Amino acid sequence: MRHSAGVAFALAACTAAVVFPILISAELSWRQGMADESTLTLSYARDVLRRASETAGQVQQGIDRLEKANYPPCSPSDINLMRKIDLGSGYIQAVGRIRGNYLLCTSLGTTDPIPVGAPTLVTEYGTVERLVRIPLGDDRPLAVISRENIAFLVDIALVMDVPTEGPNVSLAVYVPSSPGRSLFSAPHSEIRPEWLRPIAKGSTLTFRSAGNVVTIVRSPDRDIAVAAAVPESFVQQRVRQSALIFIPFGLLGAALLGWAVTRIAKTRLSLVSVLRTAAKRREFFVEYQPIVEMETGRWIGAEALVRWRRSGGIVRPDKFIPTAEESGLITIITARVAEIVAADLPGILRLDPEFFVSINLSAVDLRSSGTIDLLHRILGSNGIRPRNVKVEATERGILQGQDTRDILAATRAMGIEVAIDDFGTGYSSLSYLGTLALDALKIDKSFVETIGTDGATSQVVPHIIGMAQTLKLKIVAEGVENEMQAQTLKSQGVHQAQGWLFGRPMPIAMLLAALQSNALRKPRVVA
Ligand code: G
Ligand code: G
Ligand code: MN
């Protein structure tokens, strides 16, 4: 990763870390505000619906009783019965008989005909409704609900006056079978006809319309429904209230995330510069561990193993390779190793032109086309031929996509052999392995260790060897520490081996000295 790209990435991550929690808290505030408001409108609508349904029930009962009695309209017994109905029904202010647009008589007595005006609503079922202000004591608006010639005067305020949080709540009772027109509404209500929608019995619906949040509720058994609407400005107010709670959490989250991202970025960026500097200051160096030919015991090659010399001493690769791999910085190290190997090889080849050095490639290297350039640069150095260089790729590194296959194929096309390293520690199956173009297989030392023991894993070595033979791969055993292991592996057909029995990782000077003193002709050299 380039340094400037790293900074840009860190900035982007940091911005996202700050903005995201705030956006989420704002969204949560809005949702919470909306949910609170629809809960409120629903409770208003339910409240009014309950009262309106009771009123409708009382009207229905009144009609039934009057029709059953069948007294001559406005006769004393008729008026008497109407008075009884009136007294027994809380929401009904008076019962009367109506003809045309006039009340002829009421439960309050006979009078001159009282004009009630033209119908404001006639429902499908013949219920007629008028809104009037009749001087019956006070001047409150009354609804005159009539069917045939029976009329009920209903105090609208009694039905509609539910306690609300503010004067801006609009409420209307309507008849769903005649949608779009209100039966009656609360004072100051601003109800739009399109809100009074048909709706199934017993159901509720909340929607936003014309700057309002509207909830409609229909009675489970009657042809009656209520709409309650509040301006969205109410919601916004609520959102602000919720925001007071949510936003501080969002800010806290933002601060924490921002801090974490900044820290990670700093560590990463500093790790980049530390590794860069280490490469520049030549703090990385390579030790070579000999690889012997089983048949002859000759040192035929060596594995290049990176080391890091710091002020405190020498750092082993297992301390920094995993971190370097995760962050992609391993390519810096690989490049440095390749450079060192390219510099060391000519000296080695003067002593043994067939000698090879194998280089470890990480999963990241196996996806980066820069690796091929790297290998070309090694081959470009004086006198180094493809057979003098080998590549080791871990099982984990190889189990990747097409990029990796292409890079492995390009490597082999250059004449450089590829070995699968630490084999057995990953999860590749024989069938998968068969699809990869490889030259050699390195048996991990954890399996070699089990040779001669009666643990279950000791059975794995012959199995791995069989697998490699099926796939016609060269076999290299790692971590060979004693003669018994060496003999066993040799008898099972292993071609090459590496381990403390033959030689520990050693500096180039020591490798050259060993090769020079003709140690390569001896069966083994223990450094
Ligand atoms: O001997 P040693 O402790 O160095 O090996 C530890 C591990 O580090 C081994 O698994 C080896 O594959 C890995 N390793 C050593 N050198 C390199 C290197 O140059 N590149 C990569 N990717 N891995 C290395
Ligand atoms: O890349 P690879 O994982 O193969 O690296 C080999 C690792 O094994 C290095 O850490 C190296 O020091 C270590 N090693 C090499 N030979 C032996 C051995 O005979 N015994 C043990 N225990 N470790 C070894
Ligand atoms: Mn290796």
C-alpha cells in the first residue's frame, strides 16, 4: 500500500466512522418520533371511535324501540317514549320526529317546527345527517342524525372532545361505506376528504399525507370509522426530542469509532514506515537452511528464511510475517528477500552451478503480479538460471482464485519450480491438489515429528507421500531431526529433506564456507 493511499484510506474510514453513527442516530430519532406520533394518533382515533360507536348503538336502539312501539308521531306516548330514550342515552341530547328539514317535536316537548337545514350527508343505508346549532340551552353544535322520520340530536363535542396534546389534532368520524365525507368532526379540525378512506372492519391504517400523519380506524362491527391527523411538525418536534436522546449516543459512537479507526490507521501507517525503513536500512537478512538429496545426502539447495535484525536483537519471522501478511506489507519483505537472494546466488553458483535457493511466497505475493517481475529480476542477475530458483507457496496461499493460478502458471512458464509448503496443515483435498499445476510438495514438520510414534497422525505421512506420488510431485520432508525419521522417509520414497539433522538455518557466509570445504560431498553437516 502506498503511503498517500494509506492516508486517504484512513481519512475515508475515519469520516465514515464519524458520519455513520450520526446518520444512524438521526434515522433512529426520526423512526422513533414517527412511531410515537402514530401511536398517539391511533389512541385518539380509538378513543373517538369508542364514543362514536356507543352513540351509534344508542341511536340504533332508539330507532328499534320507537319502530316497535309504532305510536303516532308526536303523540303524547310517542314523546314520552322519546324522553325515556333520551334520558337513557348519554350521548343523545334529544330525540325527535322530523319531516322535510324541520323537527316537528322532540323529547323536550312540542314546539313550532324547528328548521334543521338541508342534509349534509346521506349514507348508503339512508341515514341522514345535518349539522345544526339549535338553541337547546347552550349554543353547542349538534348533529341531527335521522333515519325515516326519527331524529337524534347528538352533542358532537361529547363524542369528539378527547384530550389531545395540542389544538392541532384533527379528528373526524365518517362512514366507510360513504368515504370521503365526515359525519362530524372536532372543532378546528382540518380533515381532507381523501383521508376518509374505505377500510376493512376492525382494521387501522397510518399514512402520511399533505404534511400530516393520519391514522384511520374502523369499528369491528359497525359502518363507522374515525380519522385522526396531526401535522408532521408535531413529528419533527418529537424527532427533536428523540434526537436529544439518540444523537448523544451517536456522537459517542462516532467519537469511539473515529478514535479506533484513527488508532488502527496510525498503527498501520507506522507499521508501513517501520517495515519500509527496516527494508531500507537493510535490517532484513536471510538465513539459508540446506535441503539435501536423500539418495546421496548432498546439499542440493537451501530455503531462504528471512530474519529481522533490530536494536533489541533478531526477530523471528513468526513474530512479524503474519502481521505483514495481514496488512499486505509482506510484499516489501518478499522484495527484499528476492534482492538478497539475487545478490547471494552468484557466489553460491560459483561453488555449485546446480544449487537452488527456494523463496517463500505469501498469499499476498501470490495475488500480486509484481511477484513475476521480482522473479524476472532474479533471473536477470548474472548467471542465475531458472533451475537455481524455486518458489514455496503455503497451502493457504495456494487455495485462492484465478489470479493465484495465473501467477503460479507464469512462474512455472519461466522454468521456476513451485512447491506447496507446510502441506497437510491446510484443507486441500487430493482432488483439489490435482487441479493445481505444481512441481513439489513439502511435508510439514508436524507430520515428520510423528514418525515412529504410535499417534494417529503418524499414519498421515505415508498417506501424503502416496498422494504426492499419484500427482507425480517431488517430495520434500521438513523438520527432519533424527536418523530414524530420515531412513523412514527415504524408504517411503521421499526425494529431498530439510531439518536440523542436516543443517540449521545459517548465514550466507556459513553456507558458502560449508559448500567451499566440500561439505556438500559429505552425507550431512550439522551447523
Ligand atoms: O525458520 P523460521 O522460523 O524462519 O520460519 C518461520 C516461518 O516463517 C516459516 O513458516 C517460513 O515459511 C516463514 N518465512 C520465513 N521466511 C519467509 C519469507 O521470506 N517470506 C515468507 N512469506 N515467509 C517466510
Ligand atoms: O517455511 P517453513 O515453514 O518450512 O519454515 C521452516 C521452519 O521450520 C523454520 O522455522 C525453521 O527454522 C524450522 N525448522 C527447520 N528445520 C527444523 C527441524 O529440524 N526441527 C524443527 N523443530 N524446526 C525446524
Ligand atoms: Mn518454507
